[in-house]
Amino acid sequence: MTKDELVKIEKFLRKTLQSPTISVRARPRKSDSAEVYAGDEFIGVVYEDDEDDEKSYNFQMAILAMDLEG
């Protein structure tokens, strides 16, 4: 993903999730995905999907059962 794409995805996620602390960061050895953080906490990965000449992005977030307690 290009730096421009990362910025656009970050702006979209901040607006959609109503959180100004969301950041999208390039992954060290991967060019088809980026890491998503809320503040300093890693929350998921955005994957680029360029199938059938139509580009889209998939956000994947795992929620651990232990994070739901409390």
C-alpha cells in the first residue's frame, strides 16, 4: 500500500469509528496490508484486495474473550 492509501484509510477509519486516535501504519515486510492502532494498542490489520480489477480494503479485528471481561 502506498503512503497516500494509508492516509486515506486512516482518515476513513477515524471518521467511521469516531476515534481521532486511530492510526494506520505500514508493515515492515508486507506491502499488501497495514496495521491499525487505537492509540498505542494494536487492534487489527487492513488488507488490500485487488481482485477483478476492483480495489477494496478489508479490516480484520480479533476480539479476545478476556478483553470482554470487566
